[in-house]
Amino acid sequence: MRDQFGRSIEYLRISVTDRCNFRCIYCMPERGIEWLPKPQILSYEEITEVVRQLAPLGLRRLRITGGEPTVRPELARLVGMLRAVPDIEDIALSTNGAKLPQLAEALRAAGLDRVNMSADSLRPTRIAEIARRDLGFNPVAAAQAATDAGLDPIKINVVVVRGINDDEVEDFAALTLERAWHVRFIELMPVGDLAGTEFERVVPSDEVLARISARFGALESAEGPARGNGPAAYHRIAGAAGSIGVITPLTHTYCDTCNRVRLTADGRLRTCLYGDHEMNLRDALRAGAPLAPLFAQALANKPREHELLKLRVGGLKALSEVGG
């Protein structure tokens, strides 16, 4: 499975819902969006069939996303179904973490390998302000629950927003001193209620690393987690158990190594997060048509790079629409 530029595509991000129990300021408007009608959402059986048809073509790695995937009932059942598909080597979950303490053990037992958790503050009041929901979320406790359940590696994703949470960069970095967690700082992208002001709010990755170095000393280059070869560049505080990553969609694009496509909750194959290249798989699937020709056509049209800097994003209002 290679696209028109020779990039090997082995990784599918699967959105199981467009709904979320948060309304994060960098992700979607406070009022939310118009949710997809239930008949348009792929069933777990349909999602599994997409994966079953694509696995023989070279698909090896899956990530379950949303919206917030843990708000969809019986998520562990889907994990078990995907785990049973031959050739699938790795299943990960992206989550805001709010329900991890309740679900981590069941998800691991069903076959989930690892977790990426969003956490944009370590302060309870600020967490509620950014999420615009107060669910009593404790990110450290949630990550620890995932660790205790045997999920590994644990990645904690922090969207850094100037004037909102950038004063916590060093506190997040400190989480890696004694825990083998991977804290990744992500540059703000133009979505949600901050769209149009993001360039004032962006904290470049170079600045993030400089702040951490000023507190903890010169950083060492580090290998990323053993599983997962995403866009982060990793560093380590000397002697730390975990690592620090930076993800730089604005200042240093990583499109030349892109190895992924996305399946939206309503069955559209999206070949670029920030683009309008899509293929409707749901209708073909429900009609009993093979998906391989459509997948090949989609890869033939996958763009060389995103157009985020041009803000040509295909009307994207919320990351929950496309699985983040």
C-alpha cells in the first residue's frame, strides 16, 4: 500500500464517533457541532469489515479515535473484534482520559496495546476551563490507571496554547522524571473557537524545548517509544525515566513521512487530516462492493503535504469530525 509519492501506508486511524464529553477550546466550538445521525455511523461489524478487507493490502496498525471514543458503548467489544483480524499487529487508543480509570482494564483484556491521552493542564480548575466541562478529570490518575492495566507505552499529548496553559510546560515535562511516560507537546492548529487567532497563540516547539532545558538542563536526543512511529521528535531530561516529544504541524511539517489515513465515523476515508481528499467507503461497504479498488484510488490522490498554513482545510470546524 503506497501512495503516489511512494509513502508506505500501513496505519489507519478509526473514528468510532464524532461525539465528545469535552468541548476543548482548540478542538470544537463551545456550542458543539451537529452530530451525525446514528444510521450514518458505521457499526462495529462494519468497521471490522473495513479492516478485514484492508489488512491483506498491508494495513498493520490501528488507532481508535473519536470524537471521544470511550463515550461509545461497549468499546472493548470493538477492540476484541479488531484484535481477531489477521495481520493486525498494533491497536492503540486516543482518548481525553476521562473514562480511563473505569475502562483501562477491560480494554487491555480485549486486546488494546497502548494509549495516547490528551491532557492540557494539571490544574483542576484550568482543566475544566479548557475542556468547558468539569468531569473531575485527573490526568495523572488516568495515565496511572492505564499503566496499571498494562497498557504501554503511555503518551500524554499537550496542546500548548500561549496565555492559556504554556506556563505548565515545565510541570508536564517533570512527569517524565520518575515515570516511563512520553509527554508530547503539540503546536496549536486552526480549529474550534481559536481558529483565526492561532498564530498569536502558537508556542513553537523550539520555545517549548528551550523552556524545559532552562529548568532541567540540556536535553538529550531520545528514541521514541518502541511501538508507534508517529510525527514526534523525542528528547530526554538527563536521567529521566520517560521522554519528551514535540509535534510540529506548523513550524516543521512532517508530511514526507506520513504513513496514515483516517476512517471517519460515517465511513469516509480521509487521506489527509487538513485537506478535502475523501472517499466514501460506507456506501460501497453496505452495497457489498469490494473496498480495495476504492482504497487504491484514494491513495493515488493522497496529497504530498497538508495545506494547513494556507488555512485551506475543507470546512473543518472540529477535529472530532475527522478523528483528530
